[in-house]
Amino acid sequence: MEGIATVVIAIGAYWFIQNYPDTAKFVSDKERRFIRARLAADSDATHNEKFTWGNVMDAIKDPKCWLYGLGFHTMSLPLYTFSLFIPTIIRNLGYTAAVAQLLTIPPYAVAFVTTLTVAIYSERTGRRAFFIMGSSAFAAIGYIILLANGDPTGKPGVSYLGTFFAAAGIYPSTALVLSWPAINVSGQTKRAVGNAMQITIGNLGAVLGTQLYRANDGPRYFVGHSFALGYLIANIVVCGILYIVLKRENTRREAIAPEVQAIGDLEDWPGDKDPRWRFQY
């Protein structure tokens, strides 16, 4: 039922959302120029790129696109299991179903604050990997608390504290992971394919996650919490590898001769293969 509004709005949005400022009839020429300038300063969205299968293959052959997918895959399992099962987890601590639903609000409120805070500082510093890994480590502390509590029903406050740590780390980490290829992958076709690869690879983790929190495992949910903790550690490893790869590529490009960096605008935009392109790591 919760998804009906999204489906209805999406159908209507198809007729109203425009792909490019040049095709939007509801903006003035002045507004169109402003939008073009803003897009040019922020991305490659103003490049008039035609679809080619070669650009599709560029994404498939780029190891970084697969790493972005693994970055989301290692977050999707803790993300979806937490959001789906936190009421069950809290209810199994000894609370009624109604109280358990109310007790899910404070962890999400904390997650709202941490997600905004981490996103702002990540954007200001231009750094992604450290904020993702730090958030995942914070969430891992939450699952360690959940696993370490041998008597969740007798000590519900300890496990409830663990849900705060988990939520506060999972949501900012996921938000940054999902935005990473949108920032770093260029041109438009390659970025679209890279984003699709990320979501596809990532959601495989969610498929696994829905099978982990079985009723007879409560109230400790040792298997589910252990998988979530393992995936968070894997996320730190994957993002650490991406950090090294992206930083090394930027260093290599910085060493390119100035005359190569000043080649001017190219009629056939090479995307992130352009030696002047810099990755955010």
C-alpha cells in the first residue's frame, strides 16, 4: 500500500519531467541560460552526447563501476534488513507491537540528523570514501552491541542502543555510496549504465537479507546481525579499495604534461577518460 503513491506520481511525472533545459518549454531563455551554466559547472550534463553501444561497454569494462556496485551491495543488506525488521527486533525485546512501532522513531530521527550532517561535510570537503567507511564503522558498532547482548529481553536498553548506532551509520553511508557513481562516472550513457549496474548488483544483497531474520532466531537474531556486521566490514574494505584506485588515478592524471591538460573543448566528449577529469574519493 505504501508504494501506490510513488507509482501514481511516477506515471504523472513522465509527462512533466524534462531531460534537458533546451526541451523544457516552461522556462524562459534567461532561466535556460542559467540552468546550462549551473550544469556545466557541476557536471557534463550539457554535452550533447549520442547513445552508442561503445559507451555502454565502457561502463561494463570499467572495474570502478563494478566496485560502485559492490559498495552498494555491501550496504543494501544491512539497509533493507534494518528497515524491514527493526519493529520485529524491538518487539522481541519484550515490547508490545504498538510500542515497538513507536520506538522505531528515535533511531530514524538520529539517522536523519547524521545523514544530513555527513552529506554536508562530505560535499564541503569533496571526500567520499572516509565518510562512507566512518559511517559503516559506526553502524558496525551497533551490530556488535546487538550481538554482544546475551540477554536482549532482560536488557532491552542495550540492544535498543545498538539500533541507534546501526541507523546512524547505515543511512549516511548508503546515501553517499549511491551518489558516488553519479559524481564520478562520465559521460551520460556510461553514467546511466554505471548507476543501473550499481542498483542491480546492490539489490542482490537485499534479496539475501530478507531470508536472514527468521522468527525462530529471535530475540538475538544472531545469523541476521552477523551477516549485517560482515557486510559492513566488507563495505569498508570495498570503499578502501575504491579510495586507493581513484586517488592513484588522480595522481597519474596530475602528472600529465600541461599541454595535454589544456587541449580545449573536444567535439567528441571522452567522459571520465578525459585526462582533465578528476574523481572524488
